[in-house]
Amino acid sequence: MLDVCLLGTSGMLPLPGRWLTSLMTRYNGSSLMIDCGEGTQIAVKQKGWSFNPIDVICFTHYHADHISGLPGLLLTIGNSDRKKPLTLVGPKGLGRVVSSLRVIAPELPFELKLIELTNQQEHLSICGYEIDAFRVNHAVICYGYSISIPRIGKFDVEKAKELGIPCSMWNKLQHGTAVTIDDKEYTPDMVMGAARKGLKVTYCTDSRPVQIISDNAKESDLFICEGMYGEDGKELRQRNISI
Ligand SMILES: [Zn+2]
């Protein structure tokens, strides 16, 4: 199951009970974040989710209300004893923006890996996430993201038994590794079914309605499209969804 939380949906000004833009997902012990406005740490804490498993943070663009929470968040992740590298993804200029913010968060106990987006559409595979970044239309360079989590096929127990593969070897095959028994090689495709439909979440914010959004949102299990100028009384504060 994939948990998705819109930690904040406010624009420009964090309000009591309504934080600036940030989305966080949790899946299988890993977390991913999109944008990190001022106050995001408080929203994570309110939600009761952990800082340590955040493996990837994607930025849509570099307006302050989408990124100014980063230095404090990095320090908190450091205090949570994270040692594994953390990957940051964002439009061109990511290195410059992050090193400026790092002036006030210079020492971190983990490595930061930076991926700058330069094309209209880019695909990345990071920490088990298949990420499609697509450039949308805002006053500054801005990207939307589709996050997909693929699901492998079902393990065919009967087939494995039929082939005489001992149970102790099943785990390796389920994780994509071939095994050799009595000089005969057994490959995962011999016992794994066809890949099952994974989960896909598409997120975009601050953009004019452009075709590339609907192209990328196609077949999403969840599509989140934030707009700045909505109708009064229809603001979303914090929402948790599981798919
Ligand atoms: Zn903006």
C-alpha cells in the first residue's frame, strides 16, 4: 500500500493549520517528498511520520514557498541518524539553489545526490521509484512529477515445485536473481508471472493548464493538481490518502 499525504497546500504564506506546499509518500519503508515549503517539518511531525526514511525529494520549482523548508529539514534528517545518501531532483539551477541554502546547514552526516532536470520530459529510476518529470508552464521553470512504483509478477509456486527448485532458492528468484542447481540454471522468468499493474501518483502545481499535464497524468491512480486561485471555502488543508 502507498500512503500519500498532502502536508501543505497553502500558497506564499504558511497559515496556522495550513502549511506551505509539500507532498510526502510512504511505501515499503521508504519515503519520497515533493516540494518542501516553510513549516514542512511541523506538518511531518503533526502527521507523525518519520524523517529518517526520506530517500528522495523532488522540487517543482524554486519559489520560496516550495523550497525554503529544505535547510531545516536536512538538519532534522541528519539528527534522525540517517547515513544513507538522499537524492534531490529539480529543475536546472538545483546545485546553485541547494548550495546557497546549505550555507545554513553545512554539516550533514549523509551524502546529497543532486539530479538537475534539463529536458521537457525526463525519466529517472531512483530507490525503486520510476519518476517522470515533465515541464509545465509557470513564471519560472517548473516541473510536474509522476511517481510510479512497479510491481513484479506473482511467484508461481506450482511451477517452482514442478521444476524441482528447493524452497531455499525461491527468495533469490523472487528478487530477480538466477540460481544454479546441479549445473542447471533457473532464471526468474521461469517462475515469475507477468508484471502486475503498479501504482502511479501524478502531482503538479502552479502551472497553467497545458497538454503535457494530462499526457503524464494518464492512467494515474491518483492525480493531484493544485491551483492557486480556487473558489473560497474549497481549500484543502492536510489530506491523507492510501492507494
Ligand atoms: Zn510558484
